[in-house]
Amino acid sequence: MRRRRLFLPLLSAGPMLIVLWGCGTAPFTTEQGKSTARSDNPGIDLQCAVERIRKARAPFHWSYKEIAPPLTNVDWEADITPSSIAGAVTDGSGTRVIHGVRSDPTSWDTAVAILTAALPRSTFSFVNNTSAIEPLGGEDVNGERGIKYAIDTSRDSGADASLIRSVLGANGSIKGTAWVNAQGCPIKFILDVEQYGRGGTVHKEHDEANVTQ
């Protein structure tokens, strides 16, 4: 599997985005989220994705897609329960099974890592807490009541805009939509990135994730 993640190394660490609890389950929250999140504008916390899978309390289906032509077109799908993970990752080389059981910590941790290692941490770290993120109010998605966010770096100004240009090029952008629960744990996100390099090269990436029951 060949992958090319956009952005510079300085953006490789930071908060992550994705996932929500399925219907009828209590939402996962980080300790930080408990103390700082506002229920009407909690922000986007990608780390919830990892913890939601690792500490599953009820069954749900996880899906994540990453497309970055010409090298990357990968799908991750899994049915997750408190005791098992059963899924697959599919790319141009074929399909590989993902299997983990809670009673075997090695298999469980490996399955969680496979499902979450490719999440666009650097991208969300880059735009979180900037003018690129705009809360749009409540909206139902995937059977849940969520808080919708628009993501668009063309709204950035000042230092935020300068950083975008320095990393993505003068015409580069990050645009998308995310839905999260009251604790900031995403239910769904769609993200598109364009990065302009020297000589007019353009690198594009599309990321999409969903949690459903």
C-alpha cells in the first residue's frame, strides 16, 4: 500500500477528528473535552475516533476512505463491538482482513492501529481553532443529532492565511464538512485538500469517514 500524506512534518502531530457513538449509547469524552467543550460549539476532536474504537461500548460500523491520486485509494471498513473488530482494508493491491478480539490485547491494538493510523491528524490540527472552522448549528446525520461545522481556509485572514499559503501554496486550500456530537466526537466528516508545489504541481487528497449502527 503506497500512501502520500500531504503537509509538512511539523503538522504530523496534533488533535485528531472523527467519530461518534451509535444510537442509544453514551458518548465518549476526553478529560480535556469534559472541562472545556461547549455543548453548542465543542469543536472537532479527532482523537475521539481512536478512543471510540479502542473502548467500544456498543456495536457500530466504522468506514474511512482516503483518495490521493495517483498513489492512494484506500477503504477501511469494520464492524466493531465491545469484544471484537471484524473488517477489511482494500486498495489497489487487494483486500486484507482486519481482525481483533478484546481478549487478545495484541490483536486488538493491531486492529485499532490499522483502522486509525491513516486518519488526517495533521489536516485537522492545522485548521482547528482558526477562522477556517465555522459552526452551523444542529443537524441530523447518520441517525444522530449532530453539530455541523463548515471547514474552508479561504475564510482565513492574517496569520492563519499566511500559514496556509506557506504550507499549501498561494492557491492551496482545505475545505469540507464535519458533524460532531456535543462532546466534539465526529459522527461524519468529508475533507478535501489541495496543495500547490513548485513548478505548478498540484496534490489533492479526499478523506471521508462515517460511524453508523
